[in-house]
Amino acid sequence: MIDGEKNDRDILRTTALYVRQHMADDCTGHDWWHIKRVHDLALKINMSEHRDVFTIRMIALLHDLYDDKFSDLDTRTSLIKLLNELNIINYIEPRTLENIIHSIEHLGYKGGFNHTQISPEGQIVQDSDRLDSIGAIGIARVFAYGGKKGIPIYDPEMGIVDVNSEKDYRTGKRHSINHFYEKLLKIGETMNTEEGKKIAVKRTQVLKDFLDEFYAEWNLEDRDLEISNTETER
């Protein structure tokens, strides 16, 4: 911290208040409670990693504000502008500020095509963010996001569609179950920390158990009901 009127606690309080208000009405699974879970889990993971707590907390609090799923704004420019507007940017050390911004810019999964190196603090938040996409809450978030975006739960006629580029990942037509295969079941392989790997094992098993039950229930449908393409187009 640069000497001045605001300390780390002031900065975190100001940031958290803004983020909570800004994301209060989100219905895609990227709401304030997602932010809080990521923040809290990152602190838990850091109990084994011993990295800079202030940096971790700021990355966690700010990481979804300008995510490219929701915003066309440039992440770096937007974060600098926001921190200026909140009157806290001048109280953050330049190296710490760069760490926060660079980590947020390159935190996302992006279909598995993001290989940019980020700091240890960024890696901790990245693990925490990705862990929140798997397990029971992760399953709930998949369908919350899909419903908000008009994505069907499942389409057996479409099958499981491979994602071959970041563009495919962002714009390709798929169903929500596809997301388990294109991302969620692969999350454990992307963990940076030992604690993250341990948590991922348990939460990945929750995904597998869910899919087993999902397909079992889906296959109870009436297989004698056949509708031709011509009939569906009427």
C-alpha cells in the first residue's frame, strides 16, 4: 500500500460494496453470492499457498465485472476507470495493481484455449472460480445460465458437440448438458494448486453422478412416440 488516507481494509470494503450492488440482480449464476464463494474459497486455498491476501481478495471481488460473456468493454480499461471512480486506485501499489488486472484479464476458461500465465495469486482465484462451476452449485449454475440465455437443457438429437475453438465455445449452438463435456468434467485437470485438485476430485464425482441419474431419468421417456420432421414443421 502507498501511504495515504485509505488502507487495504478500506479498499476491500469499497470494492465489495460496489460489486455487491452491481451484481445483485444477476440471474446467470454470476451474482454476488458467486463472487463471495470464489472469494472465500480462494482464502481457504491460500491457507496452504501463503500468497498475498489483499491481491487475492481484489482479484476475486472484481473478476466477473467485465467478463466477456456479459461485457464488450475492454477489461483493463474498464477496471482502471472503475478503480478511479471509486477513488481507490492511487492507494494500490502499481505492481499489485498490474497483478490484479493481468490476472483478471486472463482468468477465464475460454473453452480451454486460454493458456496465458498468471501470478500465483491469480492462479488461486482461478482455481476457486473454476471450482464454483462444478459440484452441486456448479450444476445449478449451468442451468441458471442456460435458462437466462435461452439454451435448452438437453437435445439428444444434437448429441454432444465438440468445441474446437474459443469462437465455437462462445457462439456455437449447444445444449446445457454439452457444457459438462466441453468444460466441467475437464476442470479438475486445470487446477493450479494441490488443495484445488483435492476439492475438484470430489466435485467432479458429483457431476458424474448427476449425469448418470439424468440419463437414467431421460431414458424413461415414451419411446413409442414418434413425430416426423414434417409434422413438427406444421
